[in-house]
Amino acid sequence: MAVAALLLIKSSRIAACVALLLLVGCALIPLIRANSFISPLAFLLSGLGAFWLVGIWRQRTEVDQSLVDARLIVESMPGLGWATDDKGNFVYVNPSVIDYVGKSTEEFNATGRTGLEAVHPDDSDRVTHAWLTSMKTGAPFESVHRIRRADGDYNWFHAYGRPHLNDQGDIQGWYGTTIDVDEKQRAEQRLAESERQLRTLIDTMPVMIWCGSPAGEPIYQNPKLLEYLGATTEQIRDNHFGVVHPDDMARFQSTWADCVKEKTPLSLICRLRFNDGTYRWNRVTAAPLLSENGEILQWYGTNVDIEELHQTQEELRENADRLRLMLDTLPALVWCASPDGQPTYFNEPLMRYSGVTLEELRGTDGSGFAPMISRLVHPADAPNLRHRFEQSFKTGEPISLKYRHRLADGGYHLVDCRARVLRDCQSRLFQWYGVIVDVEEETQAQTKLLKAQHQLELATRAASLAELSASIAHEINQPLVAVVTNSSATEKWLEAVPPNLERAKKAARNSVDAANDAAEVITRVKALFRQSGGAKAPGNLNEVIEEACVLLRERIAASRCDLRTELQADLPQVTFDRGLILQVLVNILQNAMDAMVNLNGSARLLEIRSRHDGEHVVVHIRDNGTGLHDAEKIFEPFYTTKHNGMGIGLSICRSIVGAHDGRLWATPAEPSGSMFCFSLPATGGDA
């Protein structure tokens, strides 16, 4: 608009000049006609006027072109161009302003606020103050603020304005431009926000962070580090090595100087002074930020307090030393191996026991556990041992087996080897820990014990012979008397005239039956006192109970006991040694009768019951005798309550039942007496 006004002013002046020339020309025409001497003068004046007019026209054309060019420049500018009068009223805004704000010059001036209503409310006071200050002082106007777009959104703009002064220095108006800096401003805001967040993160995170100059001088410490050291940034800058423990000072300075010189990261463990004056272990790490040409721009580092970790490591190291010392002094043979079986540790007793060192077993190629087996295991046991070890190393199953181990003197001892694997938090095999126990003497002692126990059983059976002799003699005597009697009767009936063959045959048959009864008694006695038990076979416990009752029939009658049996008819079969279980029954029944010897005038009750209980067959033998003082001690070897007892009968009975995978126990009976019970696993099927 200012350009248009200027063009209008210039055009008016030219028109006035042309009109003046026309008036002069019209006034000279009569003179020229009346006076001929004036003609040359008039011609000259006309020529000068024409020349002057051409010059004015030419100047006007140049000015008009300049104004057109200026207008084009202003209106094609990417920013918002504007001009105001000395009062601040807009006299011109370029099309970009109208397109962006959606208002013309007149609309801006209509509000009386010279366009400030388009400024963001949060920026309005600041922009108004700056604009009024510039109008008052004549200083250039500059402001970065938000301007509302026609659609209501705001963008950031950078506004520049300069005053136009006359010759006297008075402000004639203002000319300015407003450039869109929204992307730049928002980017700077994001950058500032990121920096703020980063600084907040660094200042609040529980890690001690610091920065250093290219030469390694400290230039920044976050609040966590300052609080930890109990020092200020200036104090650390003046003497940053003063926080290091004196004993670690030289090593720290040397290492740090090498890192700065070689431009390599720093990683060091040292003691730093805590804010209470004590020193605590820290892990100090730093890395240089390098430029494109490899020069150090800055050092960035962290300090981590590892006092507790360091103490824990020291304790673990001390514990490991104590454990190693303990393992080397224990009278046990201890070894360790990697997950794949490579030996990693033999304690001193094991190396002395085997006559080899761990290095000799490992070999130069680290060939695993194969050299250990080939050198320390009896050749006959090596294949099985190798197979078991390979299987465990693959699956992680515990190792438990016995084999013959080669001693330092070349001999072999039977050992019990056991090992388990330690797994990490992800259940991966981590380390094998094993122990080897020499069981040679124990095995020999066990063999001797078994032999002695067997001989003791025989002695127990022999000791029972005295008590059973009367019953055995009576049992054999009765069928023998019957044989003699029936034989005499047979002879008598045959001598009769005529011979009574029917009676003779009957007497002969009775003799045979009596002889068979005697043979059966002898068979039972032989089963009871034979030196080795017969083979185990399925059978019915009720039959053995009845056999024991028959065998002790005379003893039961002599002791005036009331024998009662309650045997379950459909008992499942049990796999047992008939002779050994018969011995158990006889021993328990004899003990029950002995417990009722002193019951003068009272009924002596002896009950035998059998029943099926789940997977077992249970036998109960109850008496109403003196009862039990200790239900477990009575099963200990050589413990007895009898004056002439050996104290081994019940111990052997429990061993026999245990050998059949069963259980023998005793409990007090109510109201008096005791109850002995034993159970044997049922094998299924009816007897």
C-alpha cells in the first residue's frame, strides 16, 4: 500500500507539470502570431519544455519500475512483510500476512491493537512491552512469539522491525518482517526438554556420574557423587585425587594417566573417601568421547560402590580357603569335575590314597575322565563305571556305585563313589561334586557279621531244641506207638483161624498212616533246624500258623493256655521261606507262653489272627502276660527279661522278617499283656 501511495504522489506531480506547460504554450500562441521575432524564442522554449517533459517521463518510468520491483520483492517474500505509520497503525501488510492471519490492513487497524490480538495470550504482554518500548525509544523491534493462524493454531515467528526516520530524526513509520521459525523453535524446545530430562535423569539416578576434560581434569559431578564424597565441585576440581585412599593413590594416578595418554577406557577398583571420612571400595569406569579425527572431546565416567560386594567376595575367598583346607584335612576322598567330566579338583587325601596328582590325570590334552578311569579303576569294573559316568554327565543324574579303586601301592580296595551335580539358575550343569569312601574293611566286616549272624541263628535254633525236645519226642512217640500197636494187631488177625484179612488190612493201613505222621513231624523239625533256609516260594501264611500250632501243641497244652485262632480265609499269597517264617512264629509263641507263666489261677489267653491289610498280610499274636517295658529295646541284640535268656531271638526274628521286605513290631495290649505283629508284602492271588 505504501508503494501504491508513493506512485500516486509521483503521478500527480508529473500531471501538474504537463498542465503548466500546456497553459504556458496556450498563452504564447497569440504572442507568436502577433510578433514574429518571438517565434524563435517560442520554439526554443517549446523544445526545452519538451526535453524537460521527456526527462520527467523517463524518471517516472524508472521510479515506477523500481516500485514495481520492490512490490514484487515484498509480496513474494516467504515471511510476513508489514509497514506501520509513526503511531503503529498498519499501512501495509503483504499477501503472506493476509493468507496466514486471514485479516487485511483495515481489519488489523479496526481492533486498535495493531495486530497484537493474533499474538498468543502467553506472549502478548511481552510482545506489547517490546513494541511500545521500540516506538518510544526508536530502537529496533525484535521478538520471538507465537501468532495465531487463520485456522486457530499457533506457530512460532521471529519478528524484526526498524523505524523510518526523516531528516530531523523523527519516526515516520515502521517497516518489518516476521519469519516463521516454528520448526526451529519447537526443535530447540525439544532439545531443551531433552537436555532438562537428561540432566534430571543424571541428577536423580542412583549412580555416581562424572565428566572430565580431555586432559582428565574433573568438570562435572552429579549430586549423587557430590553427596557420596561429601565435597563440592570446586573442592574436587582443586584436588580430585584427594578422595582416593593413600594406599591406592599411586596406582590410580598411573592408571588414569595411561588411559588419558592412550585414549583407552578406564576400569579400576579402588577405595574412595566416603562423606563420613571412612573409605569404601568403588569400581571406577570411564570412556572417552572422541572426535572424527580421534581427539578426546570429553571423558564420561561412573563410580559404583562395591563395598558390600567386595566384603562378600573377601568372605567367599576366605570361606573357599577354609573349605579347601577343611577338604584337605578331612579323612574323606573328595573330587570335583566340570559338567563334561573333566577333573577339576582332588583333595590331598585322595591324591595320597591314589598315588597320583590332578595334573597327571588331566593329561596334556585335557582328555576328561577317561584317564582317571583307566588308571584308578580295576579293569573288570572300568566298562560299567565308564558307562554310568557318561550317562550321568549327559543327564545330570546323581552317581552312586561301588567299584575297586587302585591304591598308591598298586592294590585295590572296594570303594563307594557318590556324586551330585550343582546346577546354575537356568538349570544348566555347573559342577560335579563327589566323595569316595573306602568300604573294603566295612565289606569284610559285613561278610564276617553275616557269617556270625548265620551261626547265631543256628545256635538259637539249637537252644530252642531243648524246649521243643519234649514236644518232638511226644509227637514222634505217638505215631510210633500206633505203628507198633497196629503191627501187632495185623499179626494177630493174620494168625487167627481163619485169618481175618479185612481186620489185618485195616490195621496195616493204620500203621502206614502212623508212620507218615512220624515222617511229617521229622520233616517239620528238619525245616526248623536246617542250616540254610529253603528257597522262597508263594504260599499261605495260615498254613504256616497252623503248622506252628501243631508243632507246639504239647507245649501249649502243658502251659494250660487257651489258644484261639482267627485266620482270614481268603488271604492272598505271600512269597516267603517257609522254614524261616515258621521259626519266627515258634519264637514269638514261645515268648508269649513264657510271659504267662506267672499268671497263677488266671486264664492264660493266646490269640493268633491273620488279615489282609492293603498290600500286606498281617499276623497278630496276643497274650495277657506281664506286658512290655520298652517296645523297641526288646529287639536289640542280647537284651532279655528272662533269667536264662540269650536276648537274640527277637533280634533274629526282626532280621528274618526284614529280609522278606516286611516289618516286625510290638505294642502293649489292653487291658494287659502284649501284642506282637509282623507284616509281609502280598504277591497277589489267592492261596
